[in-house]
Amino acid sequence: MRRRAWLTLGAVLIGGGGVVTYATASPSGGSGAPGQERRPVEVYGLALKGTAAGERKLPRTETEQFSLVGVSWTGALKPLEGTAQVRTRGLETGEWGTWQDLELNAAPPEEAEAGMRGASQPLWVGPSDGVEARVVHEDGTTAALPKGLEVNLVDPGVVTEAETRVDAPEPAAFAVEESPSPSPSPEPTAPPSTMPQPPVTSRADWGADESKSPDPSEYNAEVKAVFVHHTDGANDYDCAESAAIVRGIYAYHTEVNGWNDVGYNFLVDKCGTVFEGRKGGIDRPVLGAHTYGFNRESAGIAVLGTHGTGAASDAALASVARVTAWKLGQYGADPAGSVMLTAGATQTNYFNTAFTAGEQYTFHRVSGHRDGFNTQCPGDALYAQLPTVRTWAAGPVDGLRIVSLTDATAKGSTYYTKGTPVVRWSATTPAALIKRYDVLVDGQSVAGTSGAGYAKRITLTPGSHTVSVRATHQSGAVSTTDALTVVAETTAPVFTATPTLGLRAGTVYTGSVPVTLRWKATDDQALRQVQLLAPQTATFSAAAYLSSRTARPGTASTWSMRAYDYAGNYRDAAATYTPVILQESAAVRTGTWSTRSSTGYLGGRSYSSASKGASLSWTFTGRSAAWVVSRASSSGQAYVYVDGVKAATVDLRSTATSYRQAIWTRTWTANAKHTVKIVVVGTSGRPTITTDGLVYIR
């Protein structure tokens, strides 16, 4: 229905000397940026002209300030089969932008009335002061373009707190008499919802000029479904501009389309702010003008921006889900379900599904505009996100999982802790749609948080437990993570064999000797690792029990180790050892030996003998010993005796000449007095052996 409208007359000069008339209406309330000059909402109309068949243009034209633009024509139900493009000049930069397409398949009113116009979707372009436009009919189309083609510009103005306190002067005005309004539907009561109401920015707060929609609201019997839309326009707007965008759309719908109010019941920006759309009470089933043929049983939610290729933000989707859950919850409807809707018009939708007025058709409770009308709205990207909206709105909480268990360590699928781990979790459902989280131990809640929580420290008694997280959606639907097996224990590992040091084969230097470090550690649950803390550092697996190291001779060194279990318990063990180098000159000699000098020998000298039966003996108190020699291709053999008992026959022959080689070693369980004697075998053809000394550890 249309109304008696009183419009302030104004005029503004445009490029080329033309004049365009516009309508001005002072907003009735709201708030804006402090210090901004009050400026009312203004709507301009510029005629598109041209003599060529199927084409109308507006050359580059300088205008007053505007931020929203569209194209309209005579005949609310007449489609414009073709393309409409605009380009604008930025107010601050003075630069002309690129051509932008206008979406022409906006839904017409279900009940067209005198004065209503067909129109494109409005396009938010930001503050501008120039416009160029062109409209061309579709290739192959013989029908003429609609009459009365105009470019419509909307300046959303600036709303200030002062406006709510100052009455605008009575303007010079003219009356537009239109068809009388039928008796409005009675205002229904607001049924309670099973879901909480999200915060909504009221019409007064976004600066709605209520004089633009004086007719009383009409109501449906209930809300059976929600249709999701996008509004068209750039997505790079600042969220501080959102209220102005909403004011612009409101002015466009009322002053350009000629509707009695904004078409959508709610509008949502990319930051998730929800704006009240059509008046009549957000908690009531207000009849909107958003989805041709299906307005009588639904509500419409529009996301600010264009979402053909760019997805809507998570914040926007979350708010759409919250509004959807709340509205459908007033009527006991499941947002994830489907419903039969009665078509109010005979038409075909975007998917070429034919609807006949009066017949019933199945829809998702949360549908896209294109499901009910032949339009690309809400864009491919946003349409693909509607399953997410349904899931978020209906529950249970989606994507729930335990992210980590800190102060605990996993071995395979089992976690070990001292008893106070921190459970961390995440979910893809936004926190605003989640009522609470509970941490479960052995199936019982031991800690809880709000829907914004993501971590909780718990206390476990010794033993094995199951730990999981339960999420309760605002709908009451519950989801629970897979349970983790967590063992709480405080018993430290045990060293069944303390660190011991023994000499090993290898090259001996005056500053280091080759040694083998040995140990043995166990745990009552699960040994994780063993660390060497001093005099060197290293980390070993639980299965390791020895490591090849080097030790400094002549220095007493404490070898400290620490064994950890998976729970974080640990135990230390240590032992002190001193390697000692006994030069060849310290040995007791029999037979013939000669002295050799070389920097390759320990201390620069060694003993050499080719005399069969010649011997060297070293006596020491220690727990490990190694005979050090030089080796070459001509080297012979020697017998090794330990404490008077023959222990080995050692062949010193080597294809490569090498010095200071620990070639024979022996280790005992404890310190004791021992004698190591080497005897020249006198091997045929290579009788000579060269000895560098003996190393022992005490």
C-alpha cells in the first residue's frame, strides 16, 4: 500500500546546466559521530536519455553528495531485460571509479500499487559527487526498455543526537494522494522463543526517518522460514558506515521503489551488527517485502555487501544464525529442518522450479532468496554458506574437539599427567550460539565455562581416567568430544643402574679419551626419556641404555643424569669418574724396547719392540682399562694378560697407519687393583709392536 507523502521540494545544479529535483526528509532520531554536522537523508532522481533503440545513458554528471545509487523505471512489475551499469566519482579523491553492474532481478512487490516503481538493487559506493550511467537491453531482445528510466542517488545523511531534540521547521510541501490503505492486520502478541534474542540496533539508533513509513505495519500469522539476502554493493565498507548504509537502503526502498518501508526484517553487517529493518516489532511476525511470493510466511535477513564470489564473514553468519534461531524458535521451528510454504505468486525461481500461486512447496527453514525467486541473491558464495547457518542456528555445536592437554604428555593414544592438566578445546560454531561447555572426567562434569570459554584446568585422582568436553548449544542440543585416556600419577622413575663409565676403542688424546656411558632407568607407568645433565648434555630415548662419549683425563667429572616419565615426574642419579693416562715409561719392562719420538704419540714418545717375549706391565687401581698403541701394515701381535691370566691376542696390523689407538679394553663392576701386561708375540715377518701407554678409569 502507498501513503499520503509530504516531500520537501529542492533543486540542485548538475553538470551541463541541468537541474534535478530531489526529495528531502529529516530523520526523526538516532545518533551519529560526535561533532558531525547534521545533514538529512536526500534522494535524487536523474533521467536517463537516448535516441538509440534499446539504450539509455547519463553522461558524467556532477551532483550533490550521495553514497548509494540504483536505477529505477515506471512499472513496479515490469522487468528490465538487459544490463545497467554505473560509475561514480569519489568525493574525497575526485577520481572516477570503474563501471559496476547493478543487480536488476530484485523482487517486485506482491501487491503493486500506484506510484511504485521497478528498480535495481541499490549499490553502496561510498561518498561520491559524480555519476555516469548506461542501460542496454539484452541482446536479441526486441521489447523496448521500460519508460521513465532514472538513476537514483541516495545521500544517507548524518544523524546526530541533536536531531532527536530539535523539531524541523514545517517545509513547503505538496501532497501526493494515493490509494487508501486497507485496514491493517491486527498486531499479534510476541510469542516467547526457545532461543535467546541477539542484540539488535533499533530503527531509532540507526536513524530511521519514521515519516517515510507512516502506514501501520502488517503482520503474518507466524514465521515458518527465513530467507537470506545480500544487499549488493562493495564489501570494503567500514562498519562505522553500516548505519548509513541501512538508512540509504531504507530511503531507496521508500522513495525510489515507492514501498511503505524497508523490505527486509533485519539487516546484518560484516562485523555482525544486527539492524532492525521493517518496523512493527522485531519480536513479531512483521510482513516484509523481500522474497516475492513467499513474504506471507517468512522473515527476510539481508547481509550488507555483495557475496557472489566473496564469502560472508563469520561474524555476519553468526548473527544471521542467531536471528534465525531466535525468530524460528518463537514458533517451535527447527532451523535445520524443512517446511511447506504456500506460493503467493505464479513464477519460476533461479533453479527453474515453477511455482503456482496457492500451491505448497518444500523449502529449507533457512533458504536463500534464489530459492523463492529468479535472482542470484544472496550470491553464490553466501548461498554456499547457508548449510553452515542452519547448523549454527540449530545445533548441536559443530566442529567440537579437544585441541591440547597441557601439563600432560601423550604416549600413543594415552596421556600422562601429574594430576592437574589444562584441557583446551575449540569449535566452529560461534561462541554467541553456545550456552556452556563442561569438562567431563569419567563422564561426570568437573568444570564448566560459558560459551566463550576454551580452556579449563582440572584435578585428577591417581589412576586412569577418560576426559572429554561437552558443549551445550543454546538450543539445548549437546555434543561431546571423543574421550581421551589420561593417567594421573606422581611416582618418579627409578635408576636400576646408576651411570657408569667404561673405556672403549677409539683414538686417545691428551685432552680426551673415548668412553662408554651406561645406565638403566624404569618407570611404573611409562618412561619417556633420560637426559645427561653434566659434564655434557644429551637426551636419550626410554629404550637407550648406553652412549659413546669422551672424557677429560686427569680430571674428576661427575656424570649426572635425569630420568623423566610421561607425567613429568623425574629422578636424578650421578657418579664421579677420573680417567688417567699411564705413559709407556710408567710400565715395568722386560726384554728389549727402544724409544721412538713423534708428535703422533701420547706425550711425544712411545716404546717399540720386535723381541719375542719382551713385556710391559702396568699396575693400577680402577674399574676400566684400555691399551693404547700405534698401528701400521708392518705391525705385529701381542698377548694381553690381566692379573696374570691371558685375556687376548691382539693383532696391531692395519692397512692405514694410525696413532694413539685404544685397541683393547676391559671394564669391571667396581674399582680394584689390577695388572695389565702385554707380551710381544714375535710374529713372523712383522714382529714389531709400538705401544703408547695405558688408560684407566678410577
